Amino acid sequence: MKSREPFNAEPPRQALVSSYVTPTEFFYKRNHGPIPVVDDIERYSVSVVGLIDKPKELFMKDITNLPKYNITATLQCAGNRRTAMSKTRTVKGVGWDVSALGNAIWGGAKLADVLELVGIPKLTSITPAGGKHVEFVSVDRCKEENGGPYKASIPLIQATNPEADVLLAYEMNGETLNRDHGYPLRVVVPGVIGARSVKWLDSINIDSQVCQGFFMQKDYKMFPPSVNWDNIDWSTRRPQMDFPVQSAICSLEDMNVGRNGKIAIKGYAVSGGGRGIERVDISTDGGKTWKEASRYQKPGMQYIADEEKSDKWAWVLFEAEADVHSNTEIVAKAVDTAANVQPEKVEDIWNLRGILNTSWHRVHVQVRHSSM
């Protein structure tokens, strides 16, 4: 547990990669306020309003009557691995280790189908009234919004594109969403930082501009290392959407005492925007030499990036075995299908909010030599 109020928690790193689909109980929990209670499911509804011709109030039956899709997608907090970044310089935010993400099977209606109910055709980039963005407003209330609702937005063209797989989800891993993860209805925006996948959905607003809420305008933006709290100008950066290529070692932690000989190296790799993982490189000498790890998604099936049978919105798990005979630094870095690679040094991507720490992941291992 990282904080009690609001409640934020992540699982132990070894438990995180025990299976390809993250069990709901091991899925990280990220909140900005008290977890709301939505009890009256018969009266629960989502208002779709804004720059459209046919505003409408949708009840759960309207959404569940639409075609249901099951999308396997990894959600990742933008602050994942923030603790490691804070060791360079102090940052502001929840002190996440490497487990502020999870991979689940989300069940629900595609947002593109939902928006057709209010007269917005698929693949629409602008409505006749000038709507270009889809804002999601939560039941959740938070102090950053001065007691108002949490909200975020995505471009209309993304929302109306069936291939983007944006869902209004009412199931997680084959079961009804629980309160922690957004019951009764949440947004799932695959390939994008978790902050845009709004939980406890209250309304959808079609607007001419990007959401002006706190978490789109004064948080979750990537600034260079030169920016501090004295010279920051939030208006100079766009809201962060896709998450960059990322990987982490989960089978080991710093200062593990291993035995002289073979050691198992396991972890995850993931990239945003639907980009696959081309390879994961492992070093057992601090990055001087490298070997390629094996990658997989579904057990027993070969993973080939960007093939139809692969889950394009989901992480891959990796494994490697190495001979380690002395104290060393084990390093992982991933390369996605656009040839994006994780940067070597955290100092080069340090930012005052501590987001998007995608630097090489390093684990320091001590070896206990066997005595005869």
C-alpha cells in the first residue's frame, strides 16, 4: 500500500508477473479521492451531451444491449517506477515501484458503438457543431478539482475508431467490475496512460477543445529536467497520452543474495499506441554486453509482434537465464516495433512529476559463493 487516503496500492513485483492476465486482486489501485459508491444500478445512467445533435441519457441496459467485446489491454500509471526516479532528484507523486500496471481482459461496449446512439458515425473527427474531443466525467470527487469530478478526454477520431478498441467496460477478467476498478462502468483507453481511462463514469461531453480539468492541464505532462516548480509553465506542454516503451525485471530485487551460478530473470515489457515489443535485451554486467530474452503472451504460443494472434494492447512477459558468479548489476531494456528503445539514464528523462520513468531497469544482485 502506497497511501490510505486516497487509497493507492501495487502488488509485489514477483506476484505481478505470475500470469499473463493479472488477477484482479493483484491489479494496481490508483485513486485521487474516496472510492465512490454507486448502489442503484437500475437508476444509474451516463449522460452524453455537448456539441451533438441528439444528447441522450444512457442506462446500463442501453450499453449492455450493444455488441460486447473482450479486449486484453495493459493499463499503466504514468508514475510507474517513480521511486527510482526520485533517487536522482526529488519528485512529486505516489512512490510507485515497478508494479503500477496490470494486464486484464476488459469486457464491454466499444465507445464507437455507443457514440452512434447519439448520432456520431464511426471514424468521425469533428461533429457538425464543432466537437473534436470526448470528455469523460467521473462520479469521483477529488481535491485537485476543488471537490469537483475527475475528468479526462481523448480525440473524437480515436473514440469513433473501432480499431482503437476504446471501451465502456463493465467487466474485468470475466467478472463484473468491482468498486476499486470502476463499478459499474469505466472507460478503458488501450495504449494510453491510465489517467485517461476514467472510472465510475458519470457523463460524456463532446467538446471543441481538450478537457480543461486539472489532470489534463496541470498534471501528467512531460517536462525536461531543466523545469522546476519555480519556472514551470503548464501551457507549454500537451497532455500525455501514449505511454513509451517500458520494461522491468520482476523476479529479482536489489540486494537479493543469490547462489553462485544460474539465475532466472523474468519481467514484463510493454509499449503504448498498440506498438508491439520487438525484443527485450538483458545484461548481467551493467550494460556492457547483452543477450536477448524470450518473449511470450499466452502460454504455449509463440509471440510475434504485430501479428493478428498477438494482443496488440497488452504487455509481453520475458524470461532469460544467466550465469552470475560475482556481485553485479542486471539490466533490462526493451525495443518496440517502431524501434523506440528505453533510454539508458534516468537523469536524462528526470521530470518534476516523476512520470514516464522508462530508463533501463537495473537490479543489483549479490552472489553468495558456495563453500565446499
